Amino acid sequence: MHAVEGHEIQAWVTRLAGAIEFRVWDPSHAPPVVPKADFDAEDGRGLMMVRSLASGGCGYRHLDGGLGKVVWARLAL
């Protein structure tokens, strides 16, 4: 799932010194939100899981020129 239904997303996986970095771009400017998932819900836990597993940090940034945002997470090796 991504922020703008029906729009393209792009994803990258990069090996860094001591970490693997995952990045996802989408055209939305809305910040990623970690919802409080209902215990019985079948969705709503993705960002929570990413934050928990991102031992090298995580975050997002808006791109210059209004070209959307990139959400990133690093998994330390």
C-alpha cells in the first residue's frame, strides 16, 4: 500500500558499509503515519514493523521541487 492510490512507486535496496538500506518513493507529500492497529485488523502494521526492525535508523524526506517523498530504513549488518 502506498500514499497515493493508483500512482507509481519506486523502490531501491542498497548495500552500504555495515547496513542494507531500503528506500521507497511515492508522489505524495503526506508524511508516513504509524497507525494504532486494531488487534483484529488485517493491515496497519507495516510501518510499525519497519520501525521495529530498522536497527540502522529510518525516516523520510521530501524531495526538492515538490516531487514527492522517500521513506527509508536501514538494517544494520
